[in-house]
Amino acid sequence: MSERHPSPALSAAEADMARRLRALPAGAPSAGVDAAILAASRAPRPARPRPLWIAGFAAAASLVLVVGLVWRMQPTLGQLDTPSAPSPHQPALRDAAPPASPDANAAAAEARRERAAAEPPAPGRMRPTAPPQSTADATPRAQAELEPDARATPPQSTTPVAATAPETPKLPTQVIVTGTRVVGPPSATANVEPARVRPKANAAPPPVVFEEASPMAIEAPPPEPPAPPAPMWEPRDVLVAPAEPAGADAPSNPLLNPEIEAIRQLQRDGRHDLARARLRELIDRHPQWTVPDDLRRLLE
Amino acid sequence: MLLDATDEELMHAYVDGDAAAFETLYGRHRVGLFRFLLRQVRDHGTAEELFQDVWHKVINARSRYQPQARFSTWLYTVAHNRLNDHWRARRHRPDPPDDADARVQAVTDTATPERELSAFEQRRRLQLALEELPAEQREVLLLRLDQDMSLEQIAEVTGSGRETVKSRLRYAMDKLRARLQP
């Protein structure tokens, strides 16, 4: 039928028969069939479904990639998982880990000590470490809190990490050096009993010594269990100040001392009226001030 | 431009999304293909059904069209396969009897010399002769005489050897001549 590809010529007999055949009534498809076929030809080509092997291959490749990344990151994660002191976010992991052998703990502690000695302490840098604490000063409750960690982790009280103990410029730091031991600095991370570092009442103001722990002082204390996990900052711990003595020998405001001494001098000189007047004026100006006993007699 | 294009060029244009190319191609082969089918199944409704199926197969398989093959060869191959499915499903094509040739020779010729055969009668006799042909011979005859296909093309369409096609064609021509002799 295609005139573009003429077929070889028919023989005479074939040509005569072909002429007769074409003389036969030629049927034709109906208009409905034509319309249906042409409409089907204009329909968009159905999208071929994506082969299933592509999805399977993608899933397998993703799995291999994830496994490979985890495998490569394992050493890094291992270093991150062995901090020099417990972190408040890691107690569960630490407790779940099997206890290391004593030799391994000793080797690890030695390695950490050397690493910390090589690193200069960064000023103002907070590390999640707790300075060594005196077990003698710790209350039984604190001891009870320390025991689980002591079982799970090796003793780290002598680690030089304390050399990088938090230097908090904006927060008062009390360090009491008793012999070779650093006792009761209100650590940023320690959450032991606050009373342990609170000075005793009616005692002289405790010596406030701002000094960094020397390496000798750090090396001296025997191994102690690490401090339990605690929040980074606990105001009630770090903002401990000596209690103000309420007695006569301890005026609350040093600025009042000259006036108090002047009133006493007037009392000793027998000028009681003038002393009483100045005392009342002082009480009016400082109502929160506690009148000493020796002067209270002027008011009676 | 479309009218001057070959069937293969039109098919390529249709594969690329040119619907008008398909309309031109359809117009070229519409009557020939339908006649080919109708003369085989001898039923207009069945011929239309097969005709529609063949074109749907062409539309759905356009992406697999091989440019090195002639479009008419491909189209009639699709039609041949659809016809085979039809015969297999309907069991409409019994094997020709062994004495088919003898039966053809024994057919009494109703045309007497005294009767002047009209053109209508001649066409009727040709139609009857075609129907009496075995299907393989009729298919080859129609592809050769009605579709102007070469023996090689017919062999490709029917999946037979060239000599087989030649033999079938010769048998079919002989029977038709014998049937149509006055």
C-alpha cells in the first residue's frame, strides 16, 4: 500500500488477479473505530512503572553508607565517650557499660594525666570535671551519692584535670588549702552538700584564698571517687558567703564602726544623753543594724 | 510535508509526539489493513475488532519500533499475530482437508457458456474462491496481490521462509485460476 516502497513488479497473472481482487467491494472501518483509534493515539503515553530493583538498590546503598560512616566514626566516638570526668548527661551510659579491669583503668588514668599535663589550662574554660574533694568533709549522703560512680568509673580525684578547674572570674571562689589538699572549692560542677563548704557560724571569717591549685597539691591526695554528675552551675553552691555574725564583736557594717566607737567613747565619758541621742539617730538611719549589748543599755 | 514523508519518517515523528503524523500514517494503511483482515475473517464486526486491536498495539508499542524495518512489514506482522490469536481462540481455522485440491477441482462450474456472467457474478466467484483457500495461502495471496509486498516481506510478516511463501502463493494462484476459469 505504501507508494514509498514499491514492491517488485507482479507477473502478468498476478497483476490480473490483483486487479480482480481490488475490484471486490472494499470494506472500511466505521467512523467510530476511526475516532477511537485516533483518540488513543493522542492519549499520553502511560508512565512506565519504576523497576523495583532501583528502590532495593537505593535502600541497600543507603544502609552500606550508614554502616560505613558509623564504622569510620567509631574511634572518634570512643574518644568522646571517655571524658576526664563524668558528665551530667552520661550517667546512664556509664552505668550501663561493663566495668573496666583495674589495669585498664590505671592505664587510662595515666594516659589522661599525661594528656592533661601537656595541655595548658585554658583561662575561663569550663570543663565538665570536678575538682578533687575531701572525703573526710563529705557528708554520708554525699558519700552515698558518690558510691555508684565510684563503682562504675575509675578513681579520678588526682587527675590533673583539676588544674584546669573552673576559674570563674565573675563568681566568688573559695579555696581552702589544708596541707596538700584542696578542700571544698565550690565547683561549678560539684553538687555535693553545700554545707560542706559553708563556714561555721560564729566563727571568724574564713580565709578566702584565691589561688590556683599547684601541681603538688593535686598530686598529693589519694584517689577518690569522682564527684557525681551535677548541673554546670548551682548558685546555692558557688555563691556561698560567710554568715554575718550577729554578735557585738561583729558589726554587720564596717562603716558603722567609727560611729559606734564614738558612742562608746561618749558613754565612757559619762555623756550618756549625747551618746543615747547619737545611738538613736544611728538606729533610725540603719534600722537593720543590730545594736550591741553594751550600747543597748543606753536605750533602757 | 507529512504527505511526502515515508511511513518510517511518519512513525518516527509520531514517536516524538507528532499526532498529525499518526493520522497521516493511519490514513495510508486504514483501508488496506481492514480489507486484509476482513477477507480473512469474513465478518465485518470481527474485522473491526481485530483492526482496532492492531492499531492499539501499534500505538502502545511505538517506542519499540525498529527503524530498520519497514513500517508496513511491522504493521502486518502485528496483524498476522493478532489473526493467529483470533484463530487460536475461536478455533475458526480448521486444518484444510487432505483432499482440498481435489475438492476444488471437483467444484461444479455453474457458469455455463450460455450464461453471460455479470461482473457481480465474477466478483462473487472470486470471493468464494478466496474463502475456500487455506488460510496460509489466502494470507500470502492477499499480502502479495492486495498489499504489494515482496516475498521477503511476506516471509518476514508470516514468520515463514521465502520458499514456503513462494510455494503457498503458487498453490493459491493455481486454485484461484482454476476456480475462476470460465
